[in-house]
Amino acid sequence: MRRQVLFFISIFYIGYVVGQVSYSIPEEMPKGSVVGNIARDLGIDVRRLKSGKSRIFTSDSAEYIELSRERGVLLLKERIDRESLCRQTTPCALHLQIILENPMELFRITVEITDINDNSPSFKNDEKRFEISESAVTGSKFVLERAVDADIGINGLKNYSLRPTDNFVLKIENQADGQKKVEMVLQKPLDREKEEQISLLLNAVDGGDPQMSGTVKIYVTVLDVNDNAPVFTKSVYKATIAENSQKGTTVTTVSASDADKGTNGDVSYLVSATMDSVSDIFTVNQNGEVILVGEVDFEKAKYYQIDIEAKDSGGLSDSSKVIVDVIDINDNEPVISILSKSDSIPENSPHNTVIVMFSVYDSDSSNNGQVNCRLNSNIPFTITAASNDFYSLVTDKRADNGPQFYRNDAADTE
């Protein structure tokens, strides 16, 4: 009578790599482009790729690369946009595995996607309007929208310019996180009787070749009398929020004061508009409370930077930054994928005969993403690691009891 064996697997980490090779390609290569000669680079005969039923496996099911068994090469299955795949994360890489059978083998492949200058700096809004009192003192600052360039490195945002410079000059302040604070500074007093409306152009350029740029129009309406600008109590606020927090949760409270009296001293708050959609996730009310209005997911973003602007009724403003760290929770289960398995083995199979090859992936981070793998007791099998997330079920002694299949991640174990 044919005997079936049912087994139970959970996961632990042991680092051992069967085979490994890395490639680097630029983004936007056309479909069908050759990524690399995998047979040559791994030292595998093309005939082995065919006889071993070689195939590609990826933990996240992102099928950008395909294997040509006949040619022994890796090909682009579709055009890759680095910005869509990795946003600002560097390096940007695809991680995949090649699986062979009879005998079972696993090879780990890394394909790094390098950036090209295919994006220009851009602003969320086409224009910015200010109402500024003619009594505004020289040196008064006005916060401008910063541009966003999806490219990275030398192809990313490089600098800004402001024209004309009759009344205002541009001030660029480099911040610790690599961002630039962009402000317009009054260098010459305004005279409403001579010029009630002023038009300027803010230009942002990148460092690519050829250089690309984006612009925003700035319109200034000159008003009467407002002597003091709002001033934040802190230049940077820090806060934390759990990734499962409900909409309406107050993250932190910012505060700015204005020395003027009456309506000129009234301060209002707003989240500065940027291309990264932070304003769709957080808002700030008139009490300075920064409130969650969207969803945060640690697996998508580990922190957020919110630029807050405080304005008074005369158009003077100040800016501050809120850095929100997202706290990871254990909201993802480990996923087990069977790569290859034997339906049956002879009872006299030697020690360490491979029965099953499988992978495990948990998208949580740190302790919540660590997983343990184990079998139920008193069975003739054991688990060995092929590499970080890949394992084999092998014979340990003569089979007499069938294992059961189960799993748990580290955050749920005792």
C-alpha cells in the first residue's frame, strides 16, 4: 500500500548559500533585453538547465525577469521603472532564485536597477500666492514649496533659482536629512503705491545630463502693515505612531506665536503641499494638532516628514518640521512557499536525502519579521537551511511516523 507522509514546518534562520551571482542594469531597458548569461556565470551547462527543469522563484511574486533555458540567459520580462519599484530606496534591487531538480539545487540572483535621469523636478502646485504687508521688514522670510525629483543621486534635485530679484532673494538651507528648506527673503521694502502686484518664477533643476527642470509661479499682493511674523517654538518636532493607528489620532501638537496684536497676530497652520502625498495622510488643525487622516504602514514607510507652515493674516510665515516614526506591529503572517518536493522516496534512502525545498517570507521587520522553523517531535526528518529564507526537509533516520505541518513567526512564539 502506498504511504503518504504529512509534515509540519515552522521557520528559523541559518545562513548558507548554495550559489549566488549579481547583475546591475539601468532602468527603462526594453522588454527582452539580456540581463546576464546565468549559465556561464554560475558555471552550469545549458543542458542541465533543461534537464533540471530550471525555473525562477521570487518571494514577492514580482515577475520582472525570466529565464531562457535554451540560451542559458536571464531576460527582461517587462520594462522596469526604478522609481515605481523602489521610490527613493537605494540600492534598488530584485532578488530571485533559480531552482533546479534531480538533484535539487538553488541559486540566489540579485539584479540591481540603477537610475537614469528620466524625471524632472516638479512642484505639486503650478503657482503660489502671498499677501504681504508693505511694512514687512527687510529679512522677512516666506516659505516656498520644495520640488520633488523621483530620481536619485546626481540625477536628483540639485538647486533652485528665483527671478526677478528686485525685492526678494532666495534662501536655501540644507537640512540634516538631505532635504532643502526653500524660502523667499525680502531684501528691499515693498511700496504698495508703486507696485501692488509682484510676479516671480521659482525654478528647480536637477544634476542630470541633459539637465531637467520644473517651475512654479509666485504672485505677491502687497498689503498694509504687519510687523511681526509667526515663530514656531521648535524647528523640529518628533513623534511616534503605531502603524495600526485609527484615523483621527492626534500625533503631536505644534505651536507658533506672533507678537502682533489683533488680527495681524492670529496664526493659522497648514501642511505644506509636496508631491509625496504626506498631506493626504496628515493634517493640522487651527489648534496646532497634527492629526492622522490616512493610513500608515511600516512596511511601506518607516517614517514621515511633515512640513508645517504657520501664517498670520498679513501673509508672514514660519515653518517647522514634524518627523513621525512609524512603530511596526506584528500584522503579517509568515508565508511558506513550496519550491520543489518529492512525492515518494525509497525506504532505504540515505541520510540527508532532500524531500522538500521551501522558502519562508514575513514582511514584518525586526523581531516581528523573524521566524522560527521546526518539526513536530519523534519523526525521521529534519530541516536544514540553504540560505537566509530557503530551507530543505531532509531524512534524518528511517521513517516511521508522518510529521504534521504548522508554522508560527517569532513574535507569536513563547
